[in-house]
Amino acid sequence: MTDPASSTNLPLYIQTDAAATEFFRSLEGQRLLAVDTEAASFHRYHDRTYLLQVSSRNLTAVIDPLTVNALEPLGRFLADPEVEIIFHDADYDLRMLDRDYHFRVSRVFDTRLAAQLLNEPGVGLAALLEKYFGIVLDKKYQRADWSRRPIIPEMLAYAAMDTRFLPQLRDILEDRLTQMDRLSWAEEEFALLTGIRFSPGTDEGFWKLKGAKLLRGQAIAVLKELYQWRDQQARHLDKAPFRVLNNETLIEFARLQPRDLTALSAVRGLSPETVQRRGTELLAAIERGLAVPENQIPRPERGVRTRPDPVFLARLERLKLARNAAAARLDLAPGVLCPNGILEAVAVANPASVEAMDQIPELRRWQRKVLGGDLLQALVEPVTP
């Protein structure tokens, strides 16, 4: 089979404002567009949108936002409630579009979410393209650095595949959702996606590293110093932090606390080149950590511990069993039918009727309709003989 993402099947590549204006003008009157974004967080410290892919039913373009500023028409298409915007796994793209351009979407169709509600065996785009169109994508560009220029033709063709077939895939999945009487489920989920916004969140720093909370005493202070050093280097070099020094090596340094270049070289995961170029800086960071007074060593935040409520836990377990039985009956993954977090909200509310479940904001209307009776029955405490 010919690779569809080849240089012989190139999309329209837009690198100027004039070309972008002409392209968007050609889309006037369209009521359905597929959109995708490409970033480079795997490669860069300062991440942003490095490519925008847009497809109508008969035209695909890859837009270079590094050279194109005339993107206002795209924002208008996205905000138009008469235009359905198709994404595959919309969450990340919606956050990127909000963060970088303050673009908001009014009407969404998410092919990944639709596939989940249909219990597709593979919900990734590659799996769906192969199943429904016989297209096998070359995986070598999955971790490509989209920030690099120029972009080779094969990478452009690969990027275009993220949207080129989404309109057709959307039609197939919508038909199947309709046949299974699940389109209303999907539409409720799609409507919730339009409220997604970018949020920088809370940076927990070095505590997020695997193994950090297992360290004790001075090792914690050493890890903090090493983490801050790595972050400064990554910011200066505009590299993803793990490309400066991986997390496992940071933890090893904190645990072993090497004091000279020989001991530093013996730590696994550290290349001789890094020892030569950065060894002195790493040793200085370790020394700073070792010099932190004991009363200034960071402590992880501890949540307030409460005694487990056996009645609540038993109620939650009954809800899970009811959910799992319904999922098997409906041929759905339990977590797709109703995630555990929503079951916990139901267990806390402990509603006395299906109608009272309307007061549980986490519970979708479609979930209440197909699952409410099962959950209500599960909430009833069994009579002890």
C-alpha cells in the first residue's frame, strides 16, 4: 500500500498572510471543518502552536503560525455555532487554541470521544484510519519536532493526515451512534467540551517527580536545587527539561549525593559529555542542597486524613458493581459509561430518587437516563439477616 502521508500527496502549505486570507475565503459557506494543532513540548521549554491543520470536505491546508498572523477568520469559524468543528481528542487542541489565540469553539464533534461511546477496540486516530479507510500511517513522525524549519514534505503530508479524513470519519461515527441510539450521549459530551479553557495550573515542581516523596532529609533539599538548576538550563536553552537531564538521574543524584566528578560520573544515566560540560554546576547544586538547614528542608503537603467511612465505601462499591454490570450489558468500557469520580459524587449525594440525581452536577443527563435506575437500586443498603 502506498503511504498516504508521502511527498506525492502534499496538502496546501500556507506560509503567508495573503495565502491564509485566500484559503479562509475559500471556506466561506462551509458548515463543517476539521482542525488540529501541533506543538513541541517534547522538544521545547517554551511551547506554542507550531502548526495548524484545517480541512473541509474537499480541501486540506497546513498553516505555519510562525509566519502567518492573519488567523482571525479561523477564530470566526471556530466561534460560529453554525459551523461544526471536528477534532480527534479535542481537549488538548481546545486548550492550545485558547492559550495562544484566545479562540473559543461553539460546536464540536470529537471523533475519539465518539469512538469511545461506540466501544471501538482502538480509539486512536491511526487505528480508526486503518479500520475505516485502510490507511496505515508511518509512526516515525509521532514525536517529530514541529518547531523546526524548514518542514520536510513528508512531515507536512503526515501532519495533514490528522484532519484530512476527519469529515468522513465523523460521518461514519455519527451514523453508528444514531443506529445505536447514542448520538444524544455524544452530543451532551461534545457540548461540555466547548467550555474547556487553558489553565496554567499549579506547578508542584520537584514533588511531581516519581520517587521524590520517598526521599528523606537532606536529599529533598538536594533534589530541589538540582530541579531548579535543570529548569534554568532548560529555559535558557529552550529545551524540554528531560532533554537537559532526565528525572531518574535527578533522583539518583539526590539519593547518592556525589561530591566530586569521579562519583558524579558513576551515577547511571549521566553521559561523559554532560559530566565534562555541566559537572561543576551539578556538584555546586548538590552542595547548595546539602547546606540547607534542617528546619528549611521542604516538606510535602499532607492532606487532612479522615477516617474511612465504611458505610460510604460500601455504598461506593455497590455503585461500582452496578456500573460494571450495566457496562457489560451495554458493551461499553466501565470508565466510559461512568467514571469512578462521578460514582463518588453519587455516593456522596446519596439521592433518594432518579429525579434527585439531577442535582448531581457531575452526572450527565444521558448517564442518569441509562444508568440511574441501576445506581438507585445499588444505593439501597442491603438488609442484614
